[in-house]
Amino acid sequence: MKKLLCLFTLSFALSLSYAQEEVNDEAIRYQSQRMVFQQWNQDDFKPGKGFLDTNPYYWLVWGLFDPNYHKTDLRPLSATGPQTQRLTLVASQNSIDGKYKLHSDTVRKTALSQIASQSGLLSDADPLWILYYSQAFQPLLNYSAVSILGPLSPQVSAKLVSEGLYSWYTNELGMLKERLNGARTTDMDRGSRIMAYYRMLKEYQNLSGVWAVRISAAKSTLNMAKTQQQLQQSSVPISNWTPASDVKIANKVLQNAQY
């Protein structure tokens, strides 16, 4: 009984070992290689034609059912395979996507640059405004009664106020300041904004010149009125005069005359 049991166990083990034997079928192995990228060789198709094309297995497998199968390269990674075509298409699409992204980035940068140069919110960051126009327009943006009438004497200030010249000047400054703030906050091209600064600066300089003339005229009027008052009160000092003084002045004029 023990001998039978041992014999049965041995036979069962032998059957298991044969069941796990590796199968080396050249037709299956070549077919697996043909389906990927390793090789494409018509001589490796099994079964072959045999001597004078008389192998019946060849005609049963390839001749009767699919005679053109072994003549067509079906590898997915071949030069014309579907996988190669798909990878080529993906690469082409990636290239197109990259070009679209580059174009969109360029458009975005251009748009941001135009917004930065045209936006009124960023006008104070303009280098030309920071370096020149902000200082040139400083008296206009921060004018007050103290800055306008402070350097003048009380008599001149009172005359300018009483004659309405101060009101006229502050009204002109207010309108010009409003226009300047409008040019700073309105969205416009940088060149147009700079030209607006230039024109308003010229207007401000002309207005300042007119105001200086009005101040000078007020001072002259006050001086004339003071002198006239002194004459009326006979308080004007008269220097010593003699007939020789006129002769001396005439000789001096003749000596310095140029012919």
C-alpha cells in the first residue's frame, strides 16, 4: 500500500512538472515580435512555404484564409503604423499648442503694456512725470492764498484783492488745475498725455507771467500814489541846484555821445 502511495505521488509530481514546462513556439514568438517593433521579416512567418511551395500547412494558414497577411507590415510602431501616426499627431498638436500659447502670451504682454501706458491710474508712475512735470506743476497743484499773496506786501495784496485780480488769477489756476487732473486720470495714449502736459505747462507759464505783470503794475501804481501824496504835502526833498549843474550835465552828455 505504501509503495502504491509513493508511486502515485511520484507520478503526480512528474505530471505537475510537465504541466509547467515552458512552451517555445517560434510562430507565436515571431508573431509577438511582429506586432511591436522588434523585427519585420517575411522569412520568419511560420509555417513557411517549404520546398517548391509544397508545404500544406503554409497553404492552410496563409494561402487559403489570409494570403496577404504576411505581406503587410502591421507593427504599431512601424514607420506607417497607427501608434507612430498617433505619436506624430500628438507631437504636431503639441507644437501647434505651443505656438498658440506663445501667440497668446505675446498678445497678453502687448495688452498689459498698452494698458500700463494708457491707464490713468498709472500716470503718476510715468518717468517723465516723476522727473520733470510733477516738479514743474508743483505750484499749480498746491497753490493757496499764502503761496500767492504771502511774498507780497500788505498794500500790494490788498490792491490786487480789491481790484479783483486775485479772484481772476485763482479762477484761472483752478480751471487749469482741473484740466491737469483730468489729463492725469483719463485713459489715453502716453504721447497724448505728455502733449497735454506740455500745452498746459505753457499756459501756466503764460498765466504766471501775466500775474507777475499785474503785481508789478500794482507796485508801480502804489509808488506813484505815494510820490504824488508826498508832492501834495511838499515833503519831497529837492537837491541843491545851480546853473552850473545844467552845464555840467550837458558837457557829460557830449563827452559820452557816440557819433
